[in-house]
Amino acid sequence: MEDNIRIVRLTQDYHFSSFDCGEGDLNDFLLNDAKNYLKHLLSVTYIIETDQDIVGYFSVSNDRISFEDSDKATWRKIKNIFPHRKHRKDYPAVKIGRLGISKNYQRHNLGSEILYFIKRLFVTNNRTGCCFVTVDALPSAIGFYQHNGFRPLLKEKPVESVTIPMYFDLSTLID
Ligand SMILES: CC(C)(COP(=O)(O)OP(=O)(O)OC[C@H]1O[C@@H](n2cnc3c(N)ncnc32)[C@H](O)[C@@H]1OP(=O)(O)O)[C@@H](O)C(=O)NCCC(=O)NCCS
């Protein structure tokens, strides 16, 4: 990430400049909801900024991956990451609830760098166990997540949903 770009944790007194990542719901969440989510401990938001503007943001919350959320073949693959005696019906995870990069900064690898930052954060600095990063990916962002090592939890998009659940295995970052 460039020198003049920093990541700050959202606080109640943060002053927003404008933000547009091209997805109205994601813009609206940052500008109008993120502080309320923080207040109610529903998610923590981090802002990527320069002195001049907001480059992007992401929000994260605790999550889990359970056998009910995936198809059989994927669940078998997930279980096989662990030794047999550690096989369970669910595993702890962190969910990227929202992620957006300003239109002015897209396709400069920043989204990928932020995903790497999140992965490292939950491998090295986490205070509780966390095996996976999860996301409900918009169809337009599936290629981006695949490019960054995320895999679908389901072979097909659920009919009632516009997003596809995906996961990244954090153990791949451990030597
Ligand atoms: C999706 C998003 C976060 C990606 O961030 P970014 O900084 O533009 O992405 P990167 O530059 O790191 O992309 C790396 C690679 O991912 C892939 N990629 C990125 N955006 C993509 C897209 N929209 N469709 C398909 N592949 C994509 C490409 O392979 C890209 O490499 P390339 O530029 O050399 O072709 C950003 O475009 C965005 O905020 N979009 C609008 C909001 C959104 O969809 N958020 C995700 C919600 S689930």
C-alpha cells in the first residue's frame, strides 16, 4: 500500500468526506449505518484514507462456517483441513460484511491488499481462534474474491439470494 494511505478504525467522532464505490448500498452503509453498527457491537469498520479522501473501507464481524452452509463436497474439503479428532459441525470465522473501494482507486490492487491485511490481522493479532474469512460476494465481485484465494461454499447461488457465500482458509498462511 502506498505510503500516504493508512487504515484507521472507525470511531463515533470520525468525520466522513464523500465516498462512492459504485454500489449505493455500500456507500449508504458507510455514511449512514457504520457508526450505529459499531455502537451496537454488530460490526467494526476500518477506513482506508489519505489526507484528502476516503479510498475504501471494510466492516468485519464474528462468524462461523457450518456444515449447513455448504454443499457436501465442500464441507468434506473443509473438514479435511483438520485432523480427524478436530472434526466438528462448525468452525470459527470472521465475516467481511462489507468492502468497497472508491471508484477513483479501483483496479489498482488496493482491494487485494486489503484482503491480505484482513487475513494477516486474523492470523497474527486475533485474540480468539479464527480459521476462515467469509464473505457473501456480490456476483460482480466473485472474480475478485477468487483471484484472492476465496472459494465458494456452495456450487450454485441459492435461489432466494443475490450473493454467493465464499470462504478463505487462514491455515494456508501459517508455515
Ligand atoms: C470489488 C472491489 C472491492 C475490488 O477492489 P479493487 O481494488 O478494484 O480490486 P483489485 O485491483 O485488487 O483487483 C485484483 C484482481 O481481482 C479481479 N477483479 C477485481 N475487480 C473485479 C471485478 N469487478 N470483476 C471481476 N474481477 C475483478 C481482477 O482479476 C483484478 O486484477 P486485474 O485488475 O489485474 O484484472 C472494488 O471493485 C469495489 O469496491 N467494487 C464495488 C463494491 C463491491 O462490489 N464490493 C464487494 C462486495 S461483496
